Amino acid sequence: MFSIIPRYRDLWRFRAPLSAGEIRRTERWLATARVALTIVAEFTLWMEPVRGVVHSSWLYWLLTVYLVNAVVVMLLVRFRPRSTLAFRLVVHAADILWPVLMSMFATAQQGPFFLFFVFVMAAAAYRWGLWETVGTAGTAVALLWVEALIVRSGLESAADPWLRALHLPRLGVRELDPQQLLMSSVYLIVLGFLLGYMSENQKKVRAERAVITRVLSSTRVEAGLTGTMQQILGEVMTIYGARRVLSASQEAHSYRIFLAEVSHGADSPEALRWREALPETEKAYLFDSPADAIYALRSAKGFQSVQLDRFGGRLRDAGADFLDALSRVEKFDALVSVSLVFGTEWSGRVFLFDPQMMGDPEEELRFLQEFAQQVGPAIYNVYLVRRLRERAGAVERGRFARELHDGAIQSLIAVEMQLDVLRRQSGTQAPVVNAELGRIQRLLREEVLKLRELMQAMKSFEVDADRLLGFISDTVERFRRETGIAAEFVSELDRVDLSQKACRELARIVQESLVNVRKHSGAHNVLVRLAPRSGKLQLTVEDDGKGFSFSGRLSQAELETTGKGPAVIRERVRLLAGELAIESTPGHGARLEVRIPPARKTNHG
């Protein structure tokens, strides 16, 4: 049906080449198998030299020499830093030649040489693929026929005088029956095709997995949905040499269909562009069909198609009227389409227009189905993460707006109204005005501090071990300037040994502690201390204010049980796997202690 295909796609295995390390391991395995096979063959012939199998003692010598060759190859493979192509070709040629020589002294059907031919074809399949394995089988057959001609021409009679002169045994070669040689040749060719075919398909599966893995590893949340779709659609377009690739998707609760299109540029795929399908063309993209994957080719009689259901089964009697509707919207001569589902919220199809590199349509469609099943969740995860970030940002901005509206803005409006009233009364009640102005000044200062603290909490910052001490020192100094409370930071070490996350949480604990001191303690002096204690890092925040509502010292467990102490600080200490203790003396101040374990080293690279 599909005889008119521009050109066959490059073999899949060339898309997933073996690395130098994989080649070296392959050669090691083959070298070990070569030695084991030779030892077993020689031991078997020595234990039971079956009549009609061994025709000369030269066979034992050839096996011994081949064993030495196999051991040398194994040592070279193990101790050489890399295996070159020339070395592999030389070893492979020797593997073909030795069984041919052995066949001179054994029958074609029962001799041990046949196992060595199986080995050399398996090695070709393991190293390369189909055509190299068939070529190996063809070379072996050609050498066997050349050998048969040489033996028939009188090799033994010509070599016997030389061997007697050297006191060596006769060759004892046996002429092979042409019919027997023909059957052996057929066996070798068929075996070569079978081994090569299985190897080619295994390498194709490996290459397909490599493509899917490469695409999945390239998906980045930072790139967003557009960047992710650009990467994936561009990869598919490159694999199949398509002129253009189009993704049509629709949200489950929406009537709109969005089109993401990538086309070929001068050197690489052009940037993805989004467009919305027109109402009159929507059904052309998301048509109703039981086909999950489709390959179509235009001919003189219309479109010829191969359609698969979602399980990869061939649909024999499926209609193809949707192709005519699609061809009126998009111009193409060949088409590949596969369904793409993004979780439960998005569904759609991907269209490849005019692919130039297609193999067997059914196999290609099954690969695209697996590709879509693997890549779809990755796209959906990017979509969900981006949407979650947007929602989190919207919630945070809403909270920030509410805080400003319900706190600072309302207070500033009240201040403005009081100032207006005060301005009207300033002519007759000067002492009252002065006191009221002082109160308003304090109120304004309080609201400004609240705004600054709110902005400080909203601001993201990065603090590591090198900057933590400086950050805490600046925070305490800013607190002293803005509040008028005497604050001091004392550090008994030059550098902390904490992860970046722990440093960030510790800095937040210092900020939250100082905010609580300003809001609730009424203190005049604050001391922040960072010091090593019992192998841990201890943060202490001590003030001379009115303290907490309880008297004495409470551990973290007691604070959790009673619900006392600042909840935010309790949660941050829990995240650090630290210890929290609060000591309170009502009317005389409070002391907050946080102990954090040192940074733990990972046990892996």
C-alpha cells in the first residue's frame, strides 16, 4: 500500500550510539565468551573424539592456537584503555577465519566449527546489527566454498611431502559433499538473518528509549509550557524530518482549541507559536475517531491510511473521512498523528505534516504512542507546576493587598482624618494639639514599621554560611535604628557550618523574634547571640521586656503541648530538626534559645 515513501529513515541504532565504555564492556564479554567456547570445544573433543567428527590431529592444534589467540584478545581488551574500530575488525576477521580452517578437519554438520560460526555471527549482531551479521554469514559461506574448491584441487597431496619432510602429521582433510556444504551455507545465512534481525530490533528499542529519555530530561519547569512544547515538538519533527508539526489541544472544561506550531527554519526548528483554532475548523483538528495513531499518504485515489487503536491494534475498517476535512485546513501529502493526553484536564492530537523519514508505519505509530504516553505526563507536570506557582503568587498578592488595606491603609486614613480635626482645633488648644501630634507621630511610626516588616517578610533573599553573620548583624542594626530599642548582636564564631536552607530559616527566626520583641515585649534592650554549645549552634534572643504569660522554662515539647510561644518560630525550628526552649520571667523579660545540629554530609557523590 505504501510503496511511495521518499526514503527510509536512518536506522534507529545510529541515533543511540554506544559510548566508549559500553563498547569496551561489550568486547570484554565477547572475549570471555570466546575463551569459554574454545575451552569447552577442546575439552569435549578430548573427552569423546566421535568417529566421523575429527579427521586429523591438526584440529586439536588449531583449537589450541585459537585458545591462545582468545586469551591474548581477552588480555588486550582488559588492559587497553579503549577498543578501536580497527582492533574490533581484526578480531572479527580472525573469528571468521578460524572456524573456516577447522572445517577442513571436521564434517560440516557435526563438527565444532559450526558453534564458532554461531559465535562470530552473534558477536556481529551484538557489536553492530542486521546487515553486518548477514555480511559475516555471507563471508563465512564464501570462504567455505573457496576452501572446498582448494581441497578438491588436491591440497592434501601437495602438502603431504612438505609435512613428511618436517616430520609433521598428515593433514587428513576431508572433501565436503556439495549438497552438505550447500545445506550448511543455507543454515548459516538463515541464522545470520535471524540473529541480525533480533539484534536490530533490540537496538531499535534501545534507541527509542534513549530518545524518550533525552526528551524527558530536557523538560524544565523554568522553560514553561511553551519552552517544553518547543523542545518536544522540535525533537519529534527532527526525528521524522517533517516539514511542520502541530499540536491541537483542548481543556476539558473549555470550548477553545489551542494550536501550537513548530516549523523548519534555516538550520533548526523555528520558535513555537500559539494560535487559536477558528470555530469552523475546530472539528478538523479534534475529530471523532477510534484511531489513536494514524499514518496517511495521499494517492491518486485519495488517502491511504494505517490506523491503530489506543492498545496498538490495527483498525481494519476504520473510516478516513476526517482526513479530507483536515486537508482542507492544512496542506499535506503525508501525515502522522497521535493522541496526546495531559492528565485529566487537557487532551489533543499531535500532527506531523509530510514526514520524510518513515519506516514501517505500524511500528512507527506504536513508537509514537509510547512516546506520547511517556512525554504527556511530563508536559502535564510542567503545566501543573506553572499553574501552582501562578496561584501561589496570586494568593500571596491577595494576602499582601488585604494586609495593606486592613492595616496600614486604614490606619493612615484615620491619621489623615485626625490631622484634619486637629488642624481645625489648633487655634485654641495648643497643649492638647502638641500631645495629640506626639501620639499621631508614634502611630505613624508604628505603621511605617509594620509596612517595613511586611515588606521584609514578602521579600525573598538568599543567605548562605558565608553571609549569615553579616545578615544577622545588619538585621539587628536596622532594628535598633528603626525602633529605638538598644539591640546588640554577639557572635562567638567566625563562620557557621550550615546548609543554605538552614541559614535562610535561621535568619527568618531572628527576624520573627525581633518583630515579636517590638510588638509585644515593651523591652528597652535586646541581645542576639550566636555561639557553639555542645556540638550544636545555639541562637539566643534575650530582652528585658514584660516576658511571656508563663513563668519558668518550657522545652519545645511543652510549648507544642500547651500552644505557648510563637507558632511561626516553632514551625521553623521543626523544619531544622532543632531544639527550642523559652525562659520567661513576667515583668523582667524573656529568653529564647534555638539549638541547631551541624550540617550533615551526604554519603554519596
